[in-house]
Amino acid sequence: MAEGFFFLLLHCAFIVTINGSPKGAAPPNYIFIVADDLGWNDVGFRNPEMRTPNLDRLAHEGVILNSSYVQPVCSPSRNCFMSGYFPYRTGLQDGVINVEQPKFLPLNFTTLPEELNQLGYVSHMVGKWHLGYCNWNYTPTYRGFGSFLGYYSGEEDYYTHYRADSFQYNGLDFRMDKAPLKTYRGQYSAHVFAERAIDIIRSHKQNQSLFLYLPFQSVHQPLQVPGEYEARCGHIQDLHRRIYCGMVNALDEAVGNITDALVETGLMENLLMVFTTDNGGPTYIAANNLPLRGAKTTLWEGGTKGTAFIYSKNLLKKKGYLNTEMMHAVDWYPTLIQIAGGDLSKIIDRDGVGQEDMLLNGGPSKRDGFVYNFYSGQKDRNASAIRYGHLKLIEGSPGKYNDWTPLPKTGQEPSVMEQDEDFPPYMLFNISSDPTEHFDLSAKYPELVAELKVKLEEWKKRGVPAQDPPKDPKSNPANFGGVWSPGWC
């Protein structure tokens, strides 16, 4: 049975269908929203403790994607969104891009906005980039976006928009296109990004299709939020969790304001909204992934199964339901091109598959498996994980946060410890019947482990070495007037 099953997967995996939009139909507008570090259990439609009325409404009236996968950390997931390739194909598999590193999404990979622009779209970006900036050619306005307001690095202060680093450098990381922005000091980033998004929406020419990529800073650390939002979460006694809840509420309000602008301008009539997180929640900060196991940075489902949904007023033939079909972050690239009427045969080498039928019509997924990640350059970590059908194979240690972290009890600060556990060389889980990863099946089904090991090695052959350049002191913002800037690689 197993042999036949995997032969079928081998021939069916990663088939790209070329359907496209109906002939003559205007390509839809796209709003692609990314929440940073949002946990599985951090939205109201899963956890009534959270205050997310706007997200709840959009999710319930759209399609909740219950098997939508991302990478364990930030830069690799954004690589997937922008390139349609797994990060082990671009050299971005081993962690995030440090602000001092000459590390980036290579220029030989055409980005999603570049492809959409060829179809007549106007593309804008508001928010967090985190795909490299040491040279201007790696920055958003050189990679397909007509405008950019946001920041290049991975995290910063929500009010000052300054970023400090391990070399003790400190500098501004906030721009409009190429120009540093120093006039927004004291303004909370979720408000700034929402206002900029609304300006773009209101000024957009209706005879062109819009692609607005909106990766919020929220709800990444540091834990910062205006008091009014924290007050809305006063029912939560734990301080960190209460602030985090307020940050999620501020994000929700921003999405609600943007949605109102889409309705007011009429853009909502022909629009597809995508909402996804970039990785699982960091339970060691304040997020929560129950009932999933693990956290951000791990290969467990809690680190890689992302909160996601789609919403459209008129494009969805089936909506208001929970979709359990398999989706991966690399699929957004070909799917958005496919729905826009693009020719997927031109990008068939990518890892992503077109999921138009699944998303718009409720059809089956075109995906039978995917790579969670291959770590190849980290000296202290030799780990990987793949998925085929119901089965997940983990090689090595999934990470340092291996528990099912509970919500903090009243008046009790959370205690989430790094756990250096001894794991067997390989673990096997049936994610369909055991989504919380309680039962390792590797000892019971060694033949399945052996078959998946072969598949894992086949995948690895397609990889490239991980980019791992040393931190470069030439990145010091003091060299650029106190601003983290391109020009040092």
C-alpha cells in the first residue's frame, strides 16, 4: 500500500494547472496582509480571549485556511511569498537576515510584484521587508514595487522606528521609497502603515489592478502598544500576554480601517484579500499556538502551520467554511498570477503550485507534499522535515521549544524554557489524525520512514548552500547619517 501511495505522490506532486481568469474579466485587486509572529491561538475565531472583530468577520465570511504552512522564521517565509521558491533553493534556509549581514534574496529570482506588473498591475509595499538591503538592488523599489513605506530589518521600536544590533549600533530604519523618514517618531507603526495603505487605496486609478503587499510590524517584539488597546484586553491578567493581546487588537483595527477604505472606493467589488502570518507564534515572548506543539523557530506544527484566511466579496464561489486542504507559502506566487490570468507555464520551475480552484471554488489542493525546511549551514543544527500526504518526517531536532505551551494562568507570568531534548534520528507523525504531534510512529512503521527518507534526500539534491556571510561593520548606520542604509556590499 505504501509503495503505491508514494508512486502516486511522486507523479502528482507539484502539478501546475493553467486556468487563469475568465477571458475578458478584469484581473482582481490584491491586498496581501502579513502579520508578524501571530500565533495559531491568537485570533478571536479560535480563542475568544483575543479581541479581533474585524479579522473574525473577514475570516468567517471568507475561507479560513486550516492547513496553510509557512516557514519557522521570518525571512524564509517572505522569501516564499516573493519568489515562489522554498528557501533552501535560494540560500535563505538557515534563519533570518541579520541587519549587519550582506544576505538577500538573489537577483536572479523574479519577484511576485515584477510578475504581476507584467500583467498590468500597479504594486505597492507598506511594512517590513527583511529580504536584504545591503545594496539598493535588493530593496523593494528595485524589486517590483512602485512605492515603499516601511523598514528593511527584522524588528525595531514601534514608536521611534530605530533598530539596535549586536554591535551596539543604533540607527533609524524607516523610509519612503529611498528617503529616510524622521518625521514619524512617536507614531505607532500599525497606525502609520494603515494610513499609508489607505492613501494608496484612495489614490489608486480604477482602470488598473492593484497589488498592495502589507507586511505589518505587528505583532513582533518588542511588546509595545498604546494604552487604549491594552485596556481592551484588561480581562487578561498576565502583563506580557495582555500587551500582546493589545497589539493584536491594534492590528485588527488597522485591517478594519483598510477594509472600510476598500469598500468606500469600490475596490472591494473585485478584490481578493489574503491574510497570513509569517511563522508560528513565539510562545517564549507572549504568543500562543495551542493546541499545536512547538513555537516559532521550530519544525513542529506550532512553528510552521500559519493562521491564514482569504476574503472576497464576489470572487469566491464557496465561502464561509473551514478549508483543510494543503497550502504552502510558496503557492501564493503562482496562485495570484493564475487568478490574474497569467501563464503559469512560464514559471513552472518554481516550487509553488497554482491553487486557484482550491481557494476560489473549494476544490482539492494541487499539493501533496512540501518541505518544512532543510537546515544546511547552522553548525549547531542538522535538521529537516518534509510532508507527504498525511505523513510528516522530521530528521534531527525540531528545535528548542518542544512543548504544548499553555495560556498563562491568572496572575502568573509564563515560563517557557528552551528544551534541549534527545530526539531519535527520525520521527514520523500522521498530521491528519494527530495534528498536535503527540504520537511518534517511526518505530511502528519503519518502512514508511525508509520511503520518506528517500524522498527527503531527493528534495535535498535540489538545494543550494545557505547564505551565511559574517556580520559586516561597514553596515554601521553611523556611516550613513545614523540610518541603516544600502551601499556597503
